[in-house]
Amino acid sequence: MKLLHWKEEYSIGIQGVDHEHRELIDLINHLHEELDRPGSKLTVPAFFGDLLKGISAHFALEEKCMRDHDYDRLDLHKSDHERLLDELREMMDAFEHAEDVDRVDLARRLDTWFSRHFRTHDAELHRMLGNSH
């Protein structure tokens, strides 16, 4: 069962970026399915560790693109990335000792986390840069 589903509100209207964001959601769902699989070696902390790694790589790529294009709001966008990573670490802490994950709570937190950043900072970034990356 999927933890997150793509919503049109996540879309920023640039096919390549929307595809990359869909891949992040696919990563979350893949990790979640592995976590739920009987006999899986994936632990809740490992789930978040792999998620953090994937999202950090996405942010690093996005920040490189902003630097390459002299994006004038790089500092603001990067600050939001740092805030988001802090929030993800807080989620990690909240679920660290959980034997089982409250799917509804986790899905709600991740949905809020994604939709807020995608609709604001990412949408603005990609409107400014267009399809140039």
C-alpha cells in the first residue's frame, strides 16, 4: 500500500521537475513497502536515513542548478531546504523507537512537508528558471 500519492497540487508545471518530485514520492513508497514487508531488514531509522539521503541528493542538485544560473533567491531557497531537512530529522526522532509506524500520521506529515515546499519555493524557482535544467 502506498504511503503517499501524487497530487496535482504538487505539480509545478515543469515536466522534468515534476518527474523528479514524483521519483521522491516513489522512493518514499518503495521504502515504506520494504519496511512493511515481512522479514524485511529495513528498520524505521533506516527508512528515514534512506529518505534523508535521497532528499538531500535532490536538494544538492537543485542548489547546484541555482548557483549555475545565478538564482537571486538561492539563500532563501537553501534556507528552506535546511528547514525541511531539520523537520525530516525531527520526524526521524519522533519515529526512532517505533516498532511500527503510524501510517496516517507519517503520511500526513510527509504530505504537508512536500506540498508546502513544492508549491512555494520550487514553483517560484522553476518559474524563474524555466526549463533550463
